[in-house]
Amino acid sequence: MRFFARRGRRALFFWPAALLCAGLCGAPTSRAASEIPHLEKRGAATQLIVDGEPWLILGAELRGTASSTLVNMSTIWPELERLNLNTVLLALGWDWIEPEEGRFDFSLVDGLIDAARKHHQRIVFLWFGTWKNGISSFAPAWVKRDQRRFARARLQNGRSVEILSPFSSAALEADTRAYVALMQHLKAVDDRHTVLMMQMQNEVGLNGDSRDRGAAGEKAFAAAVPAELMQYLGAHKAHLSPELARHWADAGSKSRGTWTQVFGEGPITDDLFMAWSYARYLNHVSAAGKAVYPLPVFTNTALAEIWSKRTHPYPAGGPQYYLLDVWKAGAPSIDFNSPDVYAPNFDEIVANFHRDDNPLFIPESAADAHGIANAFFAIGAHAAIGYSPFGIDDTAWLINFRPDKGTPGTEDFDNTPLAKGYSVLHNLAPVILAHQASGAIGAAWLNKAKPSQDIVLGDYTLKVELRRSTRDQGFLSELGYGLAVALGANEFLIAGSDVQVTFQPRTPGPAIAGIADAEVGRFEDGHWVATRKVNGDDILLNYKLAEQAEINQSGSGLRFLPGPPVIQRVTLYRYD
Ligand code: DGJ
């Protein structure tokens, strides 16, 4: 094996040292040390650029209060390293940094940054300011106590709830002041760019009613739809979400008027109105922070059913995919809106959120084997900036999605699906990032309901299927995934688990693709190192060769066994 590994070293895949560092190294390179983390369009993808190089977030989010003290974090940091994370998503509650009005205490922030550096992690801070899950529980007590100064949302039943109104200018000013102070502090202390991005609030949206019925809210609702929104909708008419376009058209496609004149009466119009109102609020906070220190800013969304299926209560106005046009118009200083994906149709949800003007990032989702399938798919099929499952300080999440209370956790961090899957993504990060930019990358996300997917890549169509039995061709697996990049005209690198891959030429010439050479391996110092040849039983997928030839198939392909993903490199040839 050792001898073979040495023979297998191929200088063919060599990257500059800087690119090798992409998403992997702790310290910034000197050339780019002054560059603030930012988003940049690179070829086909918008990427997060950190210290001059693209960064793939292999992240995870801790539960909301895990980062409230350094002592609580002290046992968590080593676990993050064992899970092969390079970035952690940590909450910062407003009340943790401004316990008294105007008195800021950033010792927690400094301690978190310091510990992250020691444990080779970067940070994305979640600003739990005015709202966390739409509720204002992380606002400091001096805000909560002063209901007269900080107006709350008024719901239809007239009862008081702990939700600050998005129409409260006092809340907006106070939140903005605190956030700006935080950004000033980060600018002053974070010369090593440990903090990569900021999440603005958490899962905003009004809980308990379709719109805020307080005096300021009702006044805004009775006024004309703001000209900026009407202009935006007019200019982007051909590309609006189908749901929004239909609703506007059904109400007569007017270009001015009050909310009900332009969009009609009812909860959908309330939703649009609240989306605009939240977007303006978050934009104000974000823009003020960026004026000081322009880290990328994003939102996360508690997903709701589409309008036709929605019933109350739901978080009105949150950045749902069909409201993204309103959010884009109202919050230009927010770089992207992200889905928190707890629903089973991950592939559809991420497709809805990934748009030219909205790069994909997943701040919350699963951490188990399904989660790794999600990560491969989002990163390979939608050029995602990264992936982050939720709640991994509760170790039951590492093996179960949405564990019930009492589900046993695991201490075997190194052998969790997350650690194993992230290890492969780490290894491939430079290739992935380069191919996200070139566009020569794709991915499949498979289950019983969707057992097969074609990926068109370069000169071939790759059919990725759940693993089949060679005896009767029945499917053997229930969850499978694969990420593929085209390294050359006849050469692919594929990483995956529990799938098989066959190839179909797409260009003129001999019609059947055969396997010239295939191996399992990994990258070491930018070189491909083969750890095993793949042939014979490994690649024979269907023995009925005559029948296979009838459909221009060789009967061979790549097979990925269940368990942690592996990387295979294949060179194809063609014959008739
Ligand atoms: C989504 C929220 O954004 C998280 O902060 C947390 O409350 C989870 N839901 C709990 O499932």
C-alpha cells in the first residue's frame, strides 16, 4: 500500500500554497492580512473570501445560550476540533454585551475570539438583538422593562407579548447603537479575521398575527407602498418569485397605491408589508454596522409553507423564498438570506433560496448522515458558501436529526458522520472552491423517493443512483449522495456514499464510456495520492453486458459503499 501510494502521487493536481489554505488554515497569509472577509463573485460562484482566498465554511451552530459564558464553552471547543469544523456559529445576545444602557462589556466577545483562535476555529456571530425566533427575549432587561419607550408589537387579541415592534424607532436606535459598538470592537480587536460574517437577528417574523396592529404599524399599513419597493418590483418584474408575481397580477399589477390597493386585502398582503418592515429595520442595523466594519451580513429563515398552504400562526414577514424580492428591495445591505432547513425536502428548499442575487448558505440543519448528504449537495450543486448543522453541543444531534428529549448522545466525536464527512470536504476544499468558480461541479442527493439523478458535467452525463444489487438491480440503499468535479475532458473526481455512478458520453464519437483507470485516494499537499486501485468487483455494476451495450453502457461504473464518504478518481475512454 505504501509503495502504491507513492507511485500514485500525481503532481497533476497541484495548487498554489495559498489556495491549499482555503478554508483550512488558521493564520492569515501576509499578502491578504489586511483584507476584511468579504463576498466576491468568482466565475460562476459568489464565494466568501478570507485573507485573500476562498473559504468553505465547514461549520456548525451551537444552541443559543452555549456561548453565553466562557466557562460553558471551555469543554465545547475541543469537541469542535474533533468534529473537523473550521467555523463555528455562535450567538451573541444583546443583553450579554450591554447589560446597562450605554455600558458595553466585550469581555465575552474577546474570550470567544481568543478561544476560537486556540482551537483553530473561525466564528460567525449570530446577533440576537431585537429578535431571536421573532421574540425579543435577548433584548436587555432595561429595554424589556421600558414598554413605554420601546413599543411592542400589538396583536389582534390585544394581549401584550414579548415582541418589540419593528416600527419602534427607539428599539431600532438602541439595537443599532449596540450593533455598531460591537462592530467597532471587532474592527479594533480582530486583526486576524477570526470573525467571518454576522447573522442579523435570528429567524425574524411576527409570531401570533399576520401584521403588527400597533399605532405606528397601522399608520404605515394605511400609507402608500414605498416608492423604492414599487420601483424594485417594476424593474425586476420578469424575475420575481412566481408567488409574488401572481399575487401582484391578481390584484391588478398597479404601480402605486396603499398596500391593499396594490396587493389586495388579506394575510398575503400583510406578509408583504411585514417583510418590507422587517427588511428596513434589519437593513438599518446592518448598514450602520457595515459603515464601521463591513463584514458580510445574512439572515436566517424559519421556513413556512407557501401562501396557498399557510395557516396561522406563522412568522409573518420573515425572508421566505417567495418574499426574497421584497427583502432584496428593502435590505440591500444584507448580503444574502439563508434557509434553516429542518424539513425533509432539502433539495427543493435550497434550490429556491439559491439565486443569482442570493448565494446559498445553510446556517441550521441536520448533523447526522442526512446532514452530510445535505452538505455535499449544497456545496456541489449550489456552490454553497458552506454548511452548518444546528445544536451540536447537544451531542444527540450528531447521530439523530431533531432528537427527542432523552435520545442518548455520543462522545465518539471522531467517528460521527459529521466528522467523517467534513474530513473529506476539508480534503477536497481547494478542488471544490476552484470548481465552484469554474462551474465544473455537480452533486446528487438521493433517497427512496428520488433514487436517481443525472449530473451533466463536461463531455459526460453522470447518472448517480442509489446503490443497486448486481443480481436483480434493485436498490440497496435509502440515503446516498455524491459530489463530482470534472478534472479534464475524460477525468472526474467523485466523492460520495452509498451510490453508484455510470457515465454517458455527450459529444460526437464512440458512444460507450469505459473505465480506463480508477482509484480511491485523497490529496496530500496538493497532490493526488492513490490509496487503492479500483477494478473488477468494485466497478462491475451490471453483468448483462449485451443488454447494457444495447443502451450504450459498459456495465461498469463507480460504486460507493455505505458509511463515511470516500473520494474516487476515474479516467474514462470511449468505444463503440
Ligand atoms: C431555529 C432557531 O433559529 C434556533 O435558534 C433554535 O431555536 C432552533 N430552531 C431549535 O430547533
